[in-house]
Amino acid sequence: MILWWSGPRWLKIPRYDWPQQKFRVPDEYMQEKRIVVHTAIVKDDPLIDISRFSSLTRLLRVTAYVLRFLGKLGGKNTQTGPLVAAEISEAEEFWVKQVQRGHFHFEITRLNRGQQIPAASRIWSLAPYLQEGLLCVKGRLEQSELTQEEKHPILLPRSKYTDLLILHEHNRGFHLGVIATLSRLRERFWIPKG
């Protein structure tokens, strides 16, 4: 136990009185061994970095051009010239699906499998369902005279995309107040705690 607490006795004497002992490393340890290690780093960088955009219009236009280009690579798209409304709508749907997958992946997976969302889910009370791949909510407006889009708005969580959408609607409504902006948004979208 003394060796553990204080080390060998010769450590307590001056260095020049230490015992001279030649230590020889065995030859098998002296051979050079090369170990090759291969690593692969998978970086999931998005093709379009939404954090670099401050305008919904610009984000949707850039996305539409990227989707057009990807369509040309696959031989599906032959569109040229200015963007058309359908391409902007496709870009908007792309971002809504991206945002929903990022925040509600578990719920979307269960709905795709035909399973119920557990009551513990934070969106369970909204009675969400999938409509053409988009997560929509049911509500008390089922029997109303409203359009299908207004009865079953698309669910959007708080995100950079949602912030851009809110700012876009605020500007489009000539800087109306919070209630007016939220009212315009609720014609198509449901933002929890919005």
C-alpha cells in the first residue's frame, strides 16, 4: 500500500542519487505498426439554406428554380423562361412539407402507417390528418360553409419558414396589426400558439 500512496522510496531522495537502471524496450514493441483508419463524415446540408433568406418571395422563387433544375436533371421538366404560378406553389408545398417533417416526424410517420397519434402528442387535440402529404387539422368548422382549405388548415409549427410567411402576410396586408395578419394566415394555415 505504501507504493500506491507515495511511490517508490527512491523518489524521496535527490535526483542524482536515484538508482541507475537501463530499461530496454522489447524488440516486438519497437516494430513500426501502421494502422489505417478510414472515416466518412456525412453532412446533411440542405440544398437551400433557409436561414439565409429574409423574404418568403425570394425563398420560394429560388426554391422553384432549384426544383426546376432538378426536374431537368431527371428529364421530367422541360420548362424554361420565367417561373409560373404552379412552380411557386410547388416550392411552397416543398417548404411546408420540410417544416412539418422536421417538427412532426413521429406524427406523420404514424399517420402514413394508418395508425392513430397518441394522446401524449402535442398536436393530438388538433385531430391532424394527412391530405396529399400535408399535415392538416380538423376543427369545429366541419359543418360550416367555409372552403375546404379554411375548414382544414395546414398545420405549421414555429420555424424560420413560418416567420417568413407571417412577415409576408403582414407586408401584403399593408402592415395591418397582429389580429388582421393572423386572420389572413388562418385562411390557409394553423399555427399553434399563433
